[in-house]
Amino acid sequence: MVGTPQTAADDDRPDPATEAFVAHRNLLFTVAYEMLGSAADAEDVLQETWLRWAGVDLGTVRDQRAYLVRITTRQALTRLRTLSRRKESYVGPWLPEPLLTTPDVAEDVALADSVSMAMLLVLETLAPTERAVFVLREVFDLGYDEIAEAVDKNPAAVRQIAHRARAHVAARRPRQVVSAAETRYALDAFQRAVETGDIQNLLDILAPDVVLLGDGGGVKQAVPRAILGADKVARLLAGGWGKIAGSTSWQPAQVNGYPALIVQLNGEMDTVLALRVDDGLITGIYAVRNPEKLSHMERENVLSR
């Protein structure tokens, strides 16, 4: 949590800089999280944003929202390059940090789609500047001039980057925006099949080219590489959680704007399971087990555009 600055002593109200920062905080966190895929790093970016914002002469700022987004974007870009180096030495597959989100995130279909685990993984395939431009343009609908100032490019270059990033994402994103109800149906069928160890029922809900990714970060046991194909994934799942079903419990949750499952083992949060669904079948299973990535599952996170 970003430290809240001091309030003015005379009337006990926040100073103008604090008021502006607090008013846009959820937006800034969402920008940073979509760029980084890490809630912990997004919080650090907000702290850095506040420190820079606190030293700005507000009399020179025409649009406080745009100025704050610019600071946040620049700080996130710096951190994104550091994260890229960190991921090179990460043990096993890297997955975004899951967020327990408020119900209103699911109601904003475009926002939910943009922060879904599936979309964040697609954004991981973009270069840092491409990711920033795509997020600011496609998710937050910023003008090219505003984005150009945030990424230190000219507007013409930003238009080209946006076009290239849009085509890149379109070729890899889910084929259509999936409703929460469709995801919930797939999730329920998936849970029943895994709990009973029923391979056939799993095969009925899994797409032929389904991929399973597990993120243990070298701390918790997880699949060391992506598992591809319905048969391999079904047998792994049926022989995994299915065998220890007596000591596990499954809790439905709203994660990154979509229905997901929290798997508890002996009363402790063990895994967050998110799905990608295309045409009614599960095409992606994302199992986050790294304890460092589960801290933002303890409270609901408010996201906004």
C-alpha cells in the first residue's frame, strides 16, 4: 500500500497533491499492474509515482490525470525492464500475480478482459514500449499525443507501435470475450472432474490443444514446463489433486475479473486456479502456487479505467 501523505494541519484535509493522487490511485494501480503483471511491483511503482508527484508544481499541470499516468507509465517501463531480467532466472514457468477483484471489475467487460490471466500472458509477449502503448491506447483510451509523452516517442511513432501491438495481440488473444457465466460453467465442470478423478469428463471440457502452466517459483512443487494436449493434462490433473481430494477444499473466487478457484490444502491457501475458455472449452489452465504471488489474494483489489 502506498503511504498516504500528511494532511494539512489547519483544516485536517489532504493537500491538493494528495487529493489528486488518491482520486486516481485505483487507475494508476491498474495501469501499472497491466504493464507489469505483478501487484507487488505495481505497488512499488505507485510509491515511486507519489514521490515524484509530491515534488511537482501543480500550477504547471494542465491535466492531473494525464500527468500522473505519465509518471506511472515511465516508472512501470523502468521496472518492466528489470522484471524481464529477473524472469530469465525464474524457476519454471512465470505467471502473473493473481488478484482477488471486486465484483464491479467483472461488470466492466473490457476491463475484466484486459486484466484476465490469459490477456496478461499475451501482453507478456510484447516488448516493453509496445506493451505500454497497447495498454494506454486499447484499455485506457488515451490519445496518441498523451501516450507519446508517456513513452518518450513522437505521436507518429506511437501510432505505428500501436498498430503493430494491436495486430500482435489480436493473433494471440482469446478468440472472443468470454462471459463470466461461461467461465463459471467450465470451472464447475472442471472442478467436478478433478475431484472425482474422472478423465473422460475432463477430456469433455478440455480443448484438444489445452495448455497447463504451473508457477511454483522454485518454492512450491509445480510442473517445470508447459503441459500440452488434453490427454496429458487430464491424466496429470486426475492423478494429482484427484488423489488428495480428501485433504483439499475448493473455494470459488473472483480473480482478475473472472470466476476462478482457490485450492486450500489442510486449511491453507495452496493454489489459485484460473482458466482460459474459448468456444466453451478450456484452452488454458493457470495454477499459481508461489506463496509470494498469493499475498494479494487476501483482500479485494479495486481496479478502474
